[in-house]
Amino acid sequence: MQQFEYASPASLNEALSLLGSKWGETDVLAGGTDQISLMKEYLHTPKRVVNIKGIKELHGVHHSPQGMRIGATTTFDELAMDKALAAEYPSLVTAVLGIASPQIRNMGTAGGDLCQRPRCWYFRGGYGVLALQDGKSLVPNGQNEFHAIFGGGPAYFVSPSSLGPALIALNAQVKLVSASGSRMVPVGKFFVSPQNDQSREIALMPNEILTEIVVPPARGVKNTTYEVRHKDALDWPLATASVALTMKGSSVGSARIVLGHVAPTPWVATQAEQALTGKSLSDDVIAQAADAAVADAKPLSQNVYKVQLAKVAVKRALMEAAGRA
């Protein structure tokens, strides 16, 4: 690991004053479950590391009639144990409990989950977010069984965020703060598919800190997450689906369906949402929505299987939302 300056500020303003103006100068440390690995592998070589875990205003779950605010340094364990969160936002708690390692749940944070770097082995091997060699991506003709089936390049990694799909389905936003002010960004726009190797996968700027996640009220909204995994032990899912349905009587008034681990960003299944709107959640309608969710999939040479898994995830998430799990 390269030598670096370490700072542990007690306030947000102090932390912001320590950030750099471009990537590579300063890294923010929260749970450290990804950051430390990046530094050990020399993928990140910051001159300064700013630890934000001691900043009290960035911590905790706060409920109000206006919704829920999750501090960036709130751990997965704290989210899993919040009974009010589980009652109103079961899709989020299911995503949290899918993280099978007690150690990761104890250390990993909500903000860190959204800001973590790709788990793609080409990126982790030092080939950058686009996995380029001699100007061409190594992924399409390489080892790609866990890579994207949506997006079509130039990025082929899959977003590793556990919370992202559920937060997008729930129309959540993140608060990004710099020394000059703050801005609210919908989680759906926070994730970005890089178009060049100098880009990041998120809309965060190097002089900003993600301070909190804001989730609107979801009382009466049927929201669920279903994950398909290779094994129950610590690992990332092969495909997930998060759904949020607002009902009008027995029919779907509006639907949000977001797939995870199938694209460089959480993937909004617009066609599946349209297939549900105005219809009751019959078996046939659910099957049609599941088919529509993967209609535009473009699998690579070794990951065709993920198309079926994504379809199954959508179908089972919808069946759970309909009370027929």
C-alpha cells in the first residue's frame, strides 16, 4: 500500500475542506470494505484519506411523515434491525439481508454501497472501467459470464450496489455536499455508465461527499426485492429485481421495476412497467411483464443464462408483491 496522509475530521465542514479537486488526490473512507482493498491493490493511490465515520451528522436512520433519511455512514446491520424500515420498505431490508457476511453488514455502510467501485475482474486487474487493451475492450471476447446483459458497451461491468435497485424503485434521492453547497440527485441518475476510461460510475464529484439517502414515504406501496444467487455464502447476486407497485383497487396504478447486477447501472425495466400498468396482477400479466423485462437483453458469449435469471427474478418479485410468494 502506498503511503498516504490520514485525516479523521469531527465535522462535515472540516471533512469537505480536506477533499481534493480531482480524482486521485483524496479518497473518503467510511466502512472501508472496498476502499482498503482498492488501496492494497494499488487501484487507488490517494495522497490523503479522509475518514468520515466519526462525523455524527452522517449517521442514523431518521423517520418522518416526509419519508426516511439514511445517513451515509449507517451500517447494513443498523438498517436490518430497524423495524420501521422493514415495515415500510421491505425491498431495502431484503437487499440488506442478502449480504450474507455478518462482518460486512457490521462494517459496510449505506453510502459506501452506492459509491463502491466495480467488482469486474478486468477492472480489479488494472485494466480500467472499460477493460481496455490496445484500445479495445477485453470483455466481449473474454471471460464474461458475470458481466452485463444490458447496455451494450462500452462498459460491460455490472453495478455492484445492493441497495441501488430498491432505492431507484422507491424514487429515492441522495444528497451530495461540497464546500460550495449541496445538491439532490435521484438515485437513478447517480449511477452512470462510463463512456471513457477516465469517467467514474457515479455522479459524485471529487470535492463532494454523499451525506444521506432520502426515501419518500412508501405506505401502501407494494415493494419487494428478489435475488438469484449462486450460493448463500458471501457473494454478489447473479441477478436481482426490485419492484414498487402503487395499486388502484385490484389494478396496478403505477409500477417501478429495476434490475440489479445485469448492467453497469441498476437497469430500469421500462417495458415491464408498461406491461403492468392498469392491469391486475394475474399470473399471465406477471409472466408478460417478466418477458418484457428482458426483451432488450444483449447477452455476451458466456452469460446468456443471466437473461433467464433476470426474468425469474422479476416474476418472483412480482408474485411476492402480489402476496403469492
